[in-house]
Amino acid sequence: MGAMGPIKVMLVDDHAVVRMGFKLLLAACEDIEVIGEADSGEAAYQRYAELKPDVIVMDLSMPGMGGIEAVRRLTARDKGVRILALSAHEDTAHPKRVLKAGATGYLSKRGAPEALIDAVRTVAAGRMYLDAEIAQKLAMQDVTGTQNPVEALSEREFEVFIHLARGQSVNQIAETLHLSTSTVGTHLYNVKQKLGASNQAELTLIALRNGLIEA
């Protein structure tokens, strides 16, 4: 516990059961206090100004704008925001992109529960936290120079790709990401070209194979 009191945390996850689990885990720590929750990136963005948390624990796979876009918007709004991104995915594309978007840390949901406490404390102190297994995968990629075609996508293309893989239409994506349908259409064309896919079903298959979405 610092001179300013406990670390104030906001939990962002679309599953109430997951938020409850994290809340119980963190409540057991004297130096951490959960001051609010949100069930979407949109809600997190709205509640941030009101709650002023020290750390936001943000799930990446949520309906609506999703975690990466929420991180980007929160960082644009407040450069000092500290966000610990959580994901059930084991890929390296998500951590790379969310850290680039401005997150301070990345943790796999499949890790030990104690890791969440350690990660929250590390991020609250202003230090970068990276899941050990993910850090190793990223380091191996740098060493071997291997690159997945998915990593050739721009930030916007990656977002559009994930929404498409989850079965959203061009109109739905345009509304969620505040883009015109023609812009989304352009991104869709580029995504298909770069990934060698001819339709939405193939994009979903590529996303599943790369562990970017859950079946």
C-alpha cells in the first residue's frame, strides 16, 4: 500500500462471473481495492473519467469495440492511463498490438491467479508487465525472424479481421468502430488479399487456427 492508499482497480470483462472471480481474488489483498466494473470497452471508456482508477484490468475479447480499440481510445484520452490487458488467447498478435496501442501489461487468463495480483502491482508502479510465456514466444519470433501473415495487417485491418471472424457484418463493424461502410469494405479487401482468403468463412478459419478467436 502506497502513501496514497490502496491501488484502485477497474475490472472490464463482459462475463460477470469472471469479474466476480477477479474481484474476490483482488479483495483478499490489503493494498488493492476494486472500485468499479464495466462489461464492455464502451462502458470502460465512459466510466474511466468518473472512477479515475490507478489500473484498468481489461479483457480483450468483448462484444462491441473490444479491448484493443478501448485501450487505444483510453490512451488517446489520458497518456497516463495504466491498463493491464487480459486474454484467453495464446497467440502473439494480441499482445503485440495491445502493447502498441498503449497497454502497460499483458497477462494470459490461463496463468496462475496469483499472477494477476503481481501484474496489477507491477502496472500500478508504472512498470511494464508481460506474461512470461508470451514474452518467450515474442523473443523467439524476434530470434527466428518468423512472421505470421496476420502480423502484416495494419492495426485497423486487424480489428476489422477479428470482427469479421466473429461473424459481424460490414455494417455492424462500421457502427462499432465508427467508420464508414466503404472504409470497412476497403479494409476487408486488404485483409482478404494479405491472408489469401476469399470469404468470411475462410477468415474465421484463419482466426481460429491462430488462436485469435474461440470456437
